Amino acid sequence: MERRRFGLDASTKRLLADPRAVEVLERHVPQLVGFVGAHPVAEELSIRDVAALRPEEFPESTTEALGEDLERLNHQLEPAVSQLPDTSDGGRPDLRPTR
């Protein structure tokens, strides 16, 4: 099973470590970067945790939109399944270049 890199359950530390995720956060909750900077213990909290602690800054609609954009970012980072070699017959794929 694949672990999602980004999402509402990821730590803010993980999200703030990636510029692509920071861009998404700044679009939806620009105050989060400053909040985590002022409260380093918040680095271990997830977005859901922070939203529960600060509901006035994280209305449900904002949290949902943020989650959707983080999920979209995950999909952009995944390789396209159609481009992977077919191993459905149990054999190893032939990865030699064709001429």
C-alpha cells in the first residue's frame, strides 16, 4: 500500500519541507506558516489537528479545498500507471531498449 506524501493527516513539518506543498498551504492558509514558526511544537501536528485547534482560521470549506489540492499534488507526483511495464503474467518485464 502506498503512503501519501501530502494530505490533511501529514505533519505540518512534512508539508513545510516541500516547496510544492508550501505553495498549496500559502494559497489556502497563509497564516499557517507563521503559526508553525511561532509555535515549533506545531510541526508535529497535522493540518486536521491545527484546524481543530484554530477553527476560526480553518473553516470546513477551506480545510476541504486544501485537502483536495494536496491530494491533487500527490497525483501529480505519482508515475502514470499506464507507463509502467505490464507484469500481469507474473513474469519480469523486458526493460531492454527497443531498436
